[in-house]
Amino acid sequence: MKTPSILFATLALTLVVSFNPPIAAMAAEEMAKADAAAEIKPADAAAMSAGEVKKIDKEAGKITIKHGPLANLEMPPMTMVFRVKDPIMLDQVKPGDKINFVAEKANGALTVTQLQAGG
């Protein structure tokens, strides 16, 4: 998602480069830095969310969690099934446990990437 300031910078850069080709390398590097600064990495932005374990399916590597809002995924509170990044996570909790966790979209699936019992 590009912001208006990045779009304006891109337009200005295009005009500058078209009139001064030696600046192209420096300008491209500056644009890459701006894009990197504007990009938010999910793991960096993801705060732990609170939830309650409802069900564990070790064979499928999935956990059902009743959770509060997931800010990093822009999801409201609900109960849903998640994959887990590491199946060992499923041995750390049982149905009824209060937890704190981080869920991210990985390979098109919502996946618990961090899990702490006793949330």
C-alpha cells in the first residue's frame, strides 16, 4: 500500500531522473530506503493477543482459539481455528487454558507463530 507522499516522491524522482541520468542510482537507493521504512513487518507489529484454547487437533497441527481483537490482522474477536508454526506448541496448552499468542498469515493460512500459556 503506497501513501500519497511515496507516490509524489516517485513522480518527482521520475522527473529528476529523466533530466539527470547520473542521479538514477542514488535516487533508486533512496526510494528503496523509503519503501523499506514504509513497510511494516507482521512480526514487528504484532503484539500478543489474549485468548482461550477451545480445542487442540495434534494430528492436523491446529488449535481452536476464542480470541480478542487481532490488531495485526485487523480481525474482531471471535472463535476460530489456526495452524501452528511448530507442532510442539500444542503440547504446551490444553482446552480451557488462557493464552497469549501471535497469529500471522503464512502461506495463505492463519498461523500461530508465538504462544504463551497462562495469558
